[in-house]
Amino acid sequence: MVKKEYICIVCPNSCRLEVTDDHGRLTVEGAGCKLGVAHGEKEYKSPERMLTTTVNIEGGTHRRLPVISDRELPRDKMEDCLKVLYSRTLKAPVACGQVIEQNICGTGVDIVASRSMKERG
């Protein structure tokens, strides 16, 4: 039997969850609602997160451009995805919502610009 503790982030209540795995049978205690139960199960089985960071950009009004994933990606792929993004250097101009990296690290998730960046000048 395995027990793990999580804090639910689905709503502002921040319930303290205890997920118990009894030979594949999951139980979630401490959830104030059904969403918390689903969050606890998902967090235990396959945790995912949104990725937000900045990438280098040349010729823009700033040196870094904020980017975000278009949906959650597996938490265990986060470091690999960051390495890819940190190695990139974009060229201005870039439009908000423009895809910066398609299907990053084979996850099916796209990375998009979260702001526009004009050319310096």
C-alpha cells in the first residue's frame, strides 16, 4: 500500500489530499469536492503542468520573450522541454499566440508566444 499527500490546486480551497494506492485501487481522502478527487487521482497517476518560461530573442525591444504551453504536459518531460527552449534564439518580430515550438519533445504540446515582440528600431 502506497500513500501520497498532495495539495489540491483546482479551486481556492487548497484541500489537503491523501491518495492511497492499495494494489491499483485508488482512494482519495480530504477532497472537498469531486474535482478534488479527480485531481488527486490524476496527480498520482500522471502529473501534468503548464510550462511557462522565456526564450532568447534577437532584434526585439526586449532580450527575452515569454512563452507558454498550449496545454499541460507531463511533468517528467518538463526538464527536457526547458532544455530545448533555452537553446532556442528567436528573431523579432513575433506575434502573441505564434507557435514557437511544435510538438515539443514529442509530447503533442505546442509552445506559443504569450506576448508580441516588435523589432527594435
